[in-house]
Amino acid sequence: MTEDSIVAKLRRYSRFLGDDCAVIRPRPNEDLLFTTDFSIENVHFTRDQKASGIGHRALARSLSDIAAMGGKPRYCLVSLALAPWTNSRWIDGFYRGLLKLARSTATELAGGDLSHSSQLTCDVMVCGSIARGQALPRSGAKPGDTIYVSGPLGGWTHKPVIVPRLQLGRKLVGKANACMDISDGLALDLYRLCRESGVAADIQSIPLLPGATVQQALRDGEDYELLYTAAASRRVPGIAIGSIRQGRPGALTYAGKRLEPKGYDHTQHCT
């Protein structure tokens, strides 16, 4: 197994591989969306999980960011630092899971990088597109807006498979005022949305996945559902959970009580 042999396999799935850069010419009158996410052994997955599932999840996390902007994914770059325990079978499984999701979402593999490390690390960059000026920001929430989530919540222990809400994100364009995905817990991510919008929020109810607790939905993260707001008079898909109001930017309540904006923060694990 060599770097060239891996790239030779991947060239069957991509028309862009072979040069030092992928050359992509976007259409006029559109905005390109770029996002990137790490998947790191013992942080985002463990080696006993299926390789195909790790590959699926690595791409799904970045696709969720494109969904939150209302965009369509177009290309991805996948950089993989292989650990000593990996082999050709594992690599084939990883790309099988990633490429299956790529095909189902019309995302073309456009390149990446291969290296080695003491623990497996993957970085997936996705380029998406949207009509110029139509991207959904975090900063557009307004007092009086209704707050929605795209599905029940419960955190990573109750969400083994990530389903990027791409179709829903596109339906929200021109309807939602603000949008983001829930990666670090409802409480922390709603706080971030409110801070960017200069507003406060009240949560009345939280839809839960089977077996999940309210605290897991608020704090654990990795739900990858969409969190968005829209005018109360506007009909949008999703589950209404509360409302936006004037107040100190980022101030939150749940069921009438003050809610601390705590969730998953990678920096808390640094020394």
C-alpha cells in the first residue's frame, strides 16, 4: 500500500485528481460556501467503529454546515493522516462510506492529502454554492421570531448517524431569518446565534430523541439538526421550540428560568 496506489484508486471517483490543485470554475451570479471539519481518533470516533461509518460521519459534519447556510454542496477535499493500525481494507471502507454519502448529495471528491500520524486524523473541506446574497447567516434573528429545530435532539450518544439537512436548508432560503447547525449543544449554539443577532431567546419546549434527556439535548452536542428562526407569520417546516425577544444579546431562558450557555467546547479539553 502506497500513497500513489491510494490516489490511483480514488482517481476512479474524481475527475479532479492528478495535479497540485483542483481547477474549478464556478458559474456566474453565485456565492461559493467553504467549510472544513476535523474528525480525530478518540475525539470524534474510536477505532472499533466501522470504517465506513467514520467516513460517512467525516463528510456529513461538513455537509451540515452547507445545509445551515441553505446551500448546495459541490466539491470536497479529504485529507487523511493514517495511523499505524490502519490497513488497505480499512482505507477502502472509509472511502466507501464517505463516497456513498458524496454520491447521494451530489458532492464531488476534488482532492485532498495523505499523510501519517500516531492517531488517525481526517480533515474534510466542502465547497458549496448558493445564489448570490441568499446565504442564511446566524446574525439575522429578530425580536418576535419563532425559534425552530429540524428534528428531535439528544446529543451524540443518541445520534449514531448524522443526516445533513440539506433539503430543508434549501427550503429555508428566503424564509428563515437566521440559521446554524447544532454541533455543540442547543444551549451553546442558540447563545451563539443570539449573540450574532444582538437578541435574547426563550425556549418553551425541547423535542427529544428516544431515551434522551433535556440536559443531553442542551449540552452534549453533535445533533447536527438545524437551528433557525423565522417571522411568526411565516410558515416554515420544523419544530417550534421558543421565541426571540429583545434583551441582552445571548441571554437565554428555558421554561421561564435562566439558562446557562454551556455545551461542548473543545478548548475545555486543552491544558
